[in-house]
Amino acid sequence: MTSRDPAKTRQDLLLAAYEEIQQHGYQKASLDSILARTGVTKGALYHHFGSKKELGYAVVEELMRQWLRDTHIRPIEQGGDPIEALKHAMQAAVENLTPEMIKFGCPLNNLCQEMSQIDEGFRLRLQHIADEWATALSEALARGQREGFVRADIDTNKVANFLVASIEGSLGSAKNAQSVDVLKDHLETLGSYLDTLRAPSPQDASTPQAAA
């Protein structure tokens, strides 16, 4: 008899639960299906997660948060022009989009719609992730202001929250339309909005002064 690696077993359960929730929603997610996907016993599942809710919370806190950090936060933390970094991150998200993401939608958005009104634990965890995303965007834009990339007159907190809502809304629209073209159109328009946040170039700022 060979023994399982507990860390791997736990990760396998999280990944299977993520897929099950993504495809069916949390409330309809089946523990039996998760066990079948992994070959793990029910006893082993409850060893790692005391309940289905605890498993769902872990999916949010660990897998979904890590996905957000990898795709949306880390690209804008590298320094340089945050507007260009954000546009590149959105383009990369489109290029790496899987058919499942269009078919089933953004997992964060889905869980917000499904669970925020009926479970405070889910709502708080999902809000924490959204806040982390918005904070990272606001900090990147504020850094851009200090370095001369971003207009000094914008409220970085308000813009950051608007960007989070716009990206999540775009993913929701693409899911409803079952069309990646809808997502591309929305993000292209959002990219045009981002261009309006650029600080004026030194030439633009100095030309009227010089003429005077």
C-alpha cells in the first residue's frame, strides 16, 4: 500500500472543487463528483476540509486569489508605465482565455452573483479579493502619477474601483453572449479610456507657455 502525499491530496481536492464550482456553481457542486475526480475518500476530504463550506472558502482564498494575483496584480507591480502594464495585462488575459472562461464566466464574478446575498463568509472573502485588486491598481496609478505617467488630477481609488467593475462586467457580458469578441470589444474601449488617464507630454504642456 502506498500513502498519499497529504499536501498533494489537499491541492487535488481544491482543484477539483474549483472545476466543479466553476461548472455548476457552489450550491449545486457535488462532493461525490469532487471525490470521483480525485479518487480521494470522503474521510480524507473531511480530514482536510471540515465541510463543503470550508472547502468552498479555501477555493476562494487560495486558488481564486492566486489566479487574480498572477493575472491582474503582478503585471502592474513591476514598475514603469502602469497604463501600458494594465493594457498588456488585459491583452494577455484575452490571449490566454480558455473556452471554459467564456462558457462558464469569471469564477469570482459567478460566486459574487450566487453567494454574496446568502452567505456572509463568501461575501467577505470575495470582497477582500476585489479590494486587494483595487488597492493594487490604485497604488500602481499613484506611482504612475509620481513618475509622470498618469494625470495628477485623477482620484486613483475611484478609477481603480471603476476598472475592477469594468473588467468583471466585461467578462460577464462575454459569458452571457458566449462571445470572445464581446470581451475584446469591451476591453478595447476600456483601453481607450485608460489612454485618457495619461499625463500630458512635456511638449504638450510647454507649447502654449512658450507661445505666450
